[in-house]
Amino acid sequence: MTTANAETQLQNKQLAELCSSKDRWYGGLCNGYITGTVESLLEMREQGLISEAFCFPPNIERGNFIDTIRSQVSNAATSTSAFESIVLILRDKYPCE
């Protein structure tokens, strides 16, 4: 398995641009990237491939974590990958007790 290099990874700056766009197409891409990333993280955690980096409260809805990430992604470091920014935002907002 190879790791994608920085040139092929979506960077936080690019995700912030998608998420702040007034264009519905770009907003949809933002929501889709966030949803896909979170669902992948949850699946990898369930399979025991990664440890718990964040813990959602019971009955959280998809819109809740999408809104949280969208509102905070522009504050994250622009030089990090969008994936890493999402993990850091989730860890800060939904820590495991």
C-alpha cells in the first residue's frame, strides 16, 4: 500500500474554499468530502484499524458534525491535509471521555 503524496491530497486550504463557497456545487463537494472522511474513520475504528480519536454523543445527526467542521475548517492550518484538519476538529469538539 502506498501513501498519497501532498500533491494528490486535498489540502485544508482547498477544503476551506469549497466549504465557504456560495456555489451549491462546491458546497455539496465540501459536505461529501466531510461525510466520506468521517464515515471512513468510523469504519476503520470499528474494524480496529485505528484508535478512537473522537467520540460522537448519542443520537448525533450528520448535519451536526458537518456544520461543526464547515464552521471551523477555515481556522485550521492551511498547510495540513483536509483529512488531518477534520480529525483535529473532531477530536477537539467531540473528545472521548
